[in-house]
Amino acid sequence: MEYTYQYSWILPFIPLPVPMLIGAGLLLFPTATKNLRRMWAFPSVLLLSIVMVFAASFSIQQINKNYVYQYVWSWTINNDFSLEFGCLVDPLTSIMSILITTVGIMVLIYSDNYMSHDQGYLRFFAYMSFSNTSMLGLVTSSNLIQIYIFWELVGMCSYLLIGFWFTRPSAANACQKAFVTNRVGDFGLLLGILGFYWITGSFEFRDLFEIFNNLVYNNEVNLLFVTLCAFLLFSGAVAKSAQFPLHVWLPDAMEGPTPISALIHAATMVAAGIFLVARLLPLFIVIPYIINLIALIGIITLLLGATLALAQKDIKKSLAYSTMSQLGYMMLALGMGSYRAALFHLITHAYSKALLFLGSGSIIHSMEAIVGYSPDKSQNMVLMGGLRKHVPITKTAFLLGTLSLCGIPPLACFWSKDEILNDSWLYSPIFAIIACSTAGLTAFYMFRIYLLTFEGHLNVYFQTYSGKKNSAFYSMSLWGKDNEGQNIIKNKFRLLDLLMTKNNDKTYLLKTYRIDRNENVRSMVQPSISITRFGTQKTFSYPHESDNTMLFPMLVLVVFTLFVGAVGIPFFNHDGIDFDILSKLLSSSINPLHQNRNSSGDWYEFITNAIFSVSIAYFGILISSFLYNPGYLSLQNLNLFNSFVKNVPNQIQFLGEKIINVIYDWSYNRGYIDSFYGISLTKGIRRFAELTHFFDRRVIDGITNGVGIASFFVGEGIKYLGSGRISFYLLVYVSSVLIFLLIFNIF
């Protein structure tokens, strides 16, 4: 086994031949490489699978024999300065490597079908493989310089993947926004690394922690300077993991293909910030202001992400804000010193959120069959509904991922989130109340996503002409509910009266459409329906389930979502044998802050806390079901609700409406944070640039040009004095002397 560890530094570079060979093939044999493009999925999956096997082997060895291995070699030696590169294999490395490889393999298999019709198929797999290499290099780094190198490579891959469809202005703007926002944090990270090297004289983690702790213990460092350097280090994690206030890039990053969201925005890139804080936690824990700041940023982020997800219409952006909120939970746990709980939630959330993103990709494919390739329509949950009968496998997988993220037992996220909530009560009751309330909000907005997408009846987006401009009106049902008697199209031709389109405050126009159903739909690969509007016919495909190569990764992730929580359950033991795998794995960590929980545990306390947290989640689900489940919006229920509202005083009704409107506007407008940045930073910098440009042209250039013009006029005036007449020269001389004497006598 020691022999295997010696070559562990090769693991990050195993996926690297794929992008290198793709690039060489496109350069030397472009036609053949493009014709055989589908073959590149196999080596991508194969090489990453090899890394997964070795990562799992390392984890088993660490659980059984408490191995921590570090292999270092010198790269640059100059007098007293030595820069070393190396590979550190410890429990944190093993956990991150398994996450990266397992989720990465599923995403690559999924992407083979998802991107099969895209012209950038080869470019996509080259970027993905290079991203896996960069992330594996990051988690196996043994020093801060090495981490920074791979940190920047991960950022570069994120930039390329977010802007994969760079011909779309929205995608180009999104990748630039992600790049600029992350540069803010990365610049702080670089300054923090240099600051701690100046303090300790080392980049290596082991030496850095030991030297720094001794300096702090002996009071030999400036606390203010140390706090500043630690804050700069933390700023890198804030940007990469989309923590407040550098979170604004994450929802826009959904402009990339959906598999990218499942990989780098669920299990890898955004997890890099959590990984960095976990790796440097022995450094942060001895600086009280920083560790408290980490907890504060975490609690703000988890609440902000949950509130911003409440009213989003784009399914991927809703999941992006959900990711932001769950990353806030992990950051809160690290700030509280709950090292084990943070890593546990990192594991469970990665698989659940990857499942949800892949499920959203399957949904988007189904919607594109109806509305065509248009992200504004195919990703809009308001235009969805009724998909549960058309995509049953996707619906089941998405529901399980939703329940897991809501914290419903016995699914994965329940165990980790419940542990964070319990630890928060010990840290701060205020933080605990906010964290528990956010758990209810999580259940609310996640079930809102599910209900808008799968329940009710399928909605199709139309445009009607009203007066002078096109206006969108509420969507209608085409497919109906076959067994419930809602809008079943039985005749070949049928006139449907649609909802009226509002033209102005007093005038309404009623539009009618003729529906022509294809009778031979069973013989078609994708059943379709034709809609004739005033002589113009358009054909829509029925929604359909994704192919098996897209469903297989989702089903594998369903298994992880169901059972991965078992690795951290602290209560299973038999005849003195502890099955709390996560605690046993962390027992060999170089980080001294992991929490070894008692395997016997207190079942009464655990069940009491679990009942409380699950009740909050069910309350959020209940409210969401009442508002968004069509089954609850029956005429009888609405009448009961209206009768209840009538008994409420008008002042309370008005206040409730104002509160709801404020919450909706806050969420839909992203908390006005993007607008604030646009006004204060974008416009402010432009105005400052205009001011400096004016100062440069009018003042700096004005002085220079003024000196030149003055010299010209002075020269022009002096040339008339040189007339060559002695009498004139004597007159000027005598006059000058007299004037000088006069002034001298006066003063």
C-alpha cells in the first residue's frame, strides 16, 4: 500500500490525456476527429473511473489503518527559499476525490446523450475532463501555492464551461460576471497566501499550522495583521462558494449546459470554497474574529439564498439559489467548529443536488420538444406542469431529490442537516432559529419547484396579438389529465375558448384556436399535435421521457440519495463494532477539530430534535402544496379561504398583502443586490472613468498645451523686440531700469 501512495500524485493527471488528445486530433485530423466524436465519452469515463477506484482504495485504507500520506519534492531551491510541490492524501482528500469522481462519471455518461446534437460536443468533453483534472489537483495539493495554481485552473474551466454557448449574449455576460466576481476573491486569496508566508516562512500545511499556532501561543504576531491575512484567505472561499456578498455570479452561471450545473455547481467548483475553509480550519480557529465571521457569513448566505429562491421562475436558477443556501449551511457548520457536520452535508448535498440538476436537464429536454430551443420558455416553471405522466422516471427521481433536500428521513440530507441544526443550538440560539426557519423555507421552495413542474396540467406558451403589440397571456392545457376529465381532446377538430387577453384597463379580446390532433400518434417516435391559429399551423411534440443513457446516471444518483446518509449515522453499532464510517474516516485527519461522536448516542435526544426539524420541513411542504398544488385549489377550498379572509380586518389584510408583495419583489429581483452592484460599481466606475478622462484632457493636457501656446505667443512678441536698432535697445534698457528703481523705492 505504501508503494501505491508514492504514486498518488499521478491521480489528478489521469483524466488529462482526453483534452490533450482531443486538441491534437482537432489540430491534426479535424475531419476524422469530428466524425468519431462520440467515441471520446468512453475514455473520459474510463480514466475518471480509474481515479475513483484509487480514491475508494485510499479511503478504505484510512478507515482501517488511519493512513495519512504526504509525498513532497522540491521544485525550486534558492538560498533559504524552497518551493515544494507534493501530494497530500488524508480523509478530506479522499472524501473530495470520491465526490468529484462519482458525480463526474455520472455527469459524463449523462452528457454523452444530452450534448450529442451539439456542435461543441468535443469541446465540451475536453473542458469537462480538464475541469476534473484541475479539481483533483486542488484537493490533493499539499501547500498553498499549489492550491492557488489549481484554484485558478478551476476558475478558468468554470469560465469556459459557463460560457460554453458563447454566441448567446446572456452566456457570454454570465461567464464574464463569474470571472470578474471570482477575481475579487482570488486576489484576496493570493494576498492572504503571501501574508502568511511572510509570517511563518512556509507554504506547507503542516509547517504552516505548527509555526502559526506557536507564534499565536507565544503572542509573537500582530493580531490585526494576522486577522487581515486570514480574512483575505477566506475571501477566496467566499467568491468560489458563492457566499454573500460575492454570490451574484451563481444564478447567471446557469447559462451553461445543464450537466455543467450538475458537476461544477453541485459537487466540485462551489465545493472548493468549503474545501479550502475545511483545510485551513486549524488556522482560522485560533483567530476568534475570523471563525465568528465564517459563521456569520454562513448564516446570512443560507437565509439569503432561501429567500431569493422563493419566487424564481427559471428552474435552474431556483436550484442555483438552493445550492447557495445549502453552501451557507456548510459554512455555518465550519464557523461553529462542526467539521464533521460540514463534510457530512457536503457529501449528502452533492449527490442530491446533482440528481436534481440532471433531473432538470431531462425536464428541459422534454419542454424543448414542445416550445423549441428557447431557454426563456423551456426552463420557465410557469410554463410547465402536468409532466408527471409523461416523464414518470424523471418525476420519481426529482421527487426523491426534493425530499432529501427538504430534510425528510431517511433520505441523505436529513442526517447531515439535522446534525447542523442540532449543533447550531449549542453555538447560538439566534443562529439556530434562523437555520431552522430556513429549513422550512427550503421545503417550501423545493416543493414549489416540484409542483409547478410535474403537477397540474401541461401549459404551453402562446403569443396573442392585442392592439398594437404582442402580449403573453396565461397558458392553456393541451394534454389534459386523461383520467380526470380535464380538457381531453377527443375530436379531430375542436374550438377552444382561451382566456381573455387584457388589452387595456377596460377592453378585453377573446381569441380562439382550432386544435388538429394527429390520429396516428402511436406510430410516431415523438407524438405531436398541430395547432391552427387563423390559418397558421404549428406542430408541437408531446413531452417524452429521456433516453436510457440520461436516465441511468439519475437512477444511480437516486441510490446515493437514498443510502449515502448511512455513512454518517452515529447510532449503528453491533458487538462493539462501530459503523459510523465518516467518524472513523475522520479519526486520522490532520485537522484536530473533527467531532468524534459517541456511537451509542442519545436516541431520545436525537428523535426529539429530528421531530422538530422534520415538522418544520413538513410545514413548508404543506404551505407550498396549498399554494401551488392544483388539487388543493378546488372551488370548495377557495370558498373556504375567501370566507376566512372576509372575517379578517381590512388593516390586517392590507398589511398581509404588502408583506407578501415585498417578499415576492425581494425574491424576484434577487434582493436588489445585482441592481445595487450595477449602480454603485458598474455605473460608479464608469462615472469615475469619465471624470478622470475629463481631468486628463482639460487639466493635465490643458496645462501642457497652455505652456506650449504661451511659449508661442511669448516668442512671437519677443521677435519684434529684436529690431537691430541701438536707440530702441537703449530706450528699453533705460525704461526697465527706471521702472525697477521706482518699484524698489515704493516697496
